[in-house]
Amino acid sequence: MLSLKSALNFREFMWDYPSYIKRKSPASYIILSLIIIIVLFFILFKNGFYSLKLSASQSYIEGVVANTTYYNPYSKNNNQTFIKDVNRLMFSRLIYEKSNGSIENIVAKSIKEEDNYTKYVISLHKHFYFSNGVNITAKDIVYSFNFEKEYFPSSMLSNISIYRISKYKVEFLLKRLDVTFYQDINFFIVPFGSNYILNTQNIISSGEYKMDYLTNNKIVLTENKYYFYGKPHFKYFVIQIFNNYKEIIKNLKRDQIDGAYIGGKYHNIYSYHNLNVYTYPLVTNYVALFFNLNKVTSITLRNALSYSLSPRYISTNIMRGTVSPMYTSIPSTSWAFDPKTTTFNFNQKKAADLLSGNQYNLKIYYINTIPQSLVNYIKQNWSNIGVNAIFVPENTINIDSIIKSKNYDGILTSVNTSIDPNMFSLWYSKSNQNISQLNNSEIDRLLLVGVSTLNINDRKETYSLIAQSIQNINPAIFLYSNNFVYVANKTIKNLNFNFVSYPYDRFLYSYKWYN
């Protein structure tokens, strides 16, 4: 044990201070002890100081569910949603198409539409910089688009070519008119010559944030001080990885994280006093039960099955208000929705009367992300009117194979659409995504008119005719469109999501968020 004399000698050795303090030996021991404690604390916990810095008010921590923190901007692995979240924080785009169909310029300064909307000349902001301080020019835009087109080919992108006109101007030429053009050019901007498929060691970003570091359970981004629209209020943006949404909710409740996109996972989140819940309708995803018209040929049967289900009940009691009820092929939250389109109002007696006591057997496949409570509700209500339905869960890959086989009575699944609900791929008779096997010449004609009409009012009128024609044939029961549900601590200010078209676009104005 250290003797009093040894401690005194150590004090004398370490500190040659005035004699009047030496006489106050208890105070000097206390001061010396505090110095030693501080030094030891720094040595033992120096690795935690950075984390402490991140948990301060200069950082925003969002919880996400993912399997790994592996990150590659062009990744096609199972963490697609997670990758898109990071990409939206790190990379800017030319423009952004909002859920109401309006366009907001980002890197683009102005857009000129020519030659009956088959030519678009886009001028760029001259002072938009990458995170390394290098100016973004037309050369980078052309490279970024062509890279996307080469490595992620699609029929839409093959219709578009891009050319550099000047240092800050590009030109897009279309082989044919495309009503989803603005959504098709939703590529993120990278520096000329960069290939992050092969090398992710030094990713140069063009958005609000840039990569700082990764661990096994989080990605830490730091501010891009060159960002055109202003340096973010939060210096750090941390994406914290969790195994499930229950862990996310627990950490939100304990103020361990600042926010999370939870979709419709937990309705009881509304009861937590420290959290704000932001709910807005999404127009790009809905759930429906599609009949195979080659198997379920009776329109009387299809109508009875439709009358027996209540989208409003499903929305309120099964999905607990996390979705919006849907009654036609166009979500009621879409700008193209026409309230005059006829609907199937819930009426169990009418449904039973239509079947006149006849018994039917159906085999329905459903994607395994559909809530079991919804499946049970449909099965029970159909049973009540004399329809015995067997429901078989399948993953996405198997559902696609079953659709290609055309050997099914029905498919219960979620459908992703464009912001403009042109519906072409889902209902055109020759489309391989035509789940219901609909084959109607008038609907085909209207679909072709819709995708070749740029005037939004004319297009809306055409889409209304298509929706009514689909209701008359009744190839599907439309149940609900999903909502965007985001939860954040009440201390976080300036959150705005009423523009969101896809969940990962919640970060469009993240540089404005503050605590």
C-alpha cells in the first residue's frame, strides 16, 4: 500500500508549487487526484469520445432494419432499401418528382422541353460541388447517366440518350414520348470516371453528406461543407442498424435514437409522449388481390368476392390506420384519382345473394409479407358467402414464377407503380406483368393514349376512363395503399415529408433538420 510519506514525496516530485499550498496538504491531494483521474479516464475511454461526440446535438441517429452495414452505391444485394437510404443522403440528382407530379430542380437550374417532349435541354447550377470541392459539370452528368444505363439497363432507359452541349448544359433525346421521363432520370450524380462497383474506398459524394466510417452496426456520415443548398445543421448523420423494428421502437422510446421510418409496423407508437409520428400517403405502392381471368371467369363471382370485403375495415381495424383504403385501380391519394369512378361498397348480403347458395373453391397465392390477419379476414368473409379459399404464402421470386406460369386463381400482392399511375405494364394485354391476364382491346387503346399524352389534364381524363373500364370488368380487388410513417423525437425540428414519393426520399430536405 502506498504510504503517506510516499504519496507526499510523489506530490513534491510532480508539483513544485508555492509553500503556502504545500501547507494545505488535503487540498493538494485532492487536486492531484483529480488530475490523475482525468488522465486515466482519457486513456481508458479515449475510443469512446468520438461516440460521445456523435450522440450530442450535432448528430442525427436514424434506426433502420438491415442485415449488414456493407455499402456499395450500386449494390443489388438484399439490403436494397438500406442502400437507397444511404444513397439519398450522399448523392444529389438533377431533379426530384414529388408525389403530386410536380418537379423540383436540384442540380438542374432550368429545363426546356422541345420537339413534342422528346427533347429536354437541362442547364445546371454553376456552383454545385462534389464533397471534395470539385465543380459538378455536364461531363459528370453524362457519365453518371450512361453508367446507370449500362449497369442497370431497362426498357425506359434504353429509350433515352444524353449529350453534353456545354460545360453546364446537357441534352436528353427520347426515341419516343415517355410520360415517366422525370422519374427515369432519377440517377444519382457521381464524378466522371468513378466506378464504385469496383472500388468503394474513397466515395466522393454530391449530396448533403459524405462517408465518414463504418462499423459492424452503423454507418456514420459527415457533413458535405460544399453542399449547394447549405451545410446541414447536423454535422453527423448516423444510420444505426437493428435486427428488427421492436428494437428500433425500444430505442426510440428511450431517446437512444432520433428517428426511424417504420411504415405500418407498430401502431402503438402513437402512445409514446416523447415522439412525433408523421404519416403521409404513398401513391407508389398498393396491395390488391388479382384474379386470373382465365380461371375465375365468372364476373358474378368476382363481384360477389369484391362486395364481401371492406377496404375501410381493413385500413382501420386490421392495419390500424397505417394505410389508406383503396377502391379502384388508382389510389385515392393519387393526383389522377377520380371520385366519380364506381366502387364496390361493402355488402355481405348482396355478395351472398349474387352467388345464390352456390359453393366455390379457389387457390390464392400471396406474398409472405402480407399480414396474416389480412389473409384470415379475407378467408373468413369469403367463407361466409360460400367460397372456400386456400391461401398459400410465397416469397417474391416464387410469386413471379407463379405469375409467369399463369396457373393460379388469384394473387394477393403489393404493387409498385410510378408517380404517374399510367398502369400500362399492369393492364396491357401483352405485358408480362399483367397479373390478371386482362385482355381488352379498348383498355389497350386507352393505355396507349395515356402513355403518349403529356398534358396532365388530358392524361387524368384518360386514366379515369381506364379506371372505370377496369371496374366494369373487375379483374382485381383493390384493398389499400401504403402510408409513409416516420417517427422522430419531439426535439427534432423542421421535418417535412408531405412531398415523399418513396420512403427513401424522406432525406430530400434533411440538411434543414435541426435539434
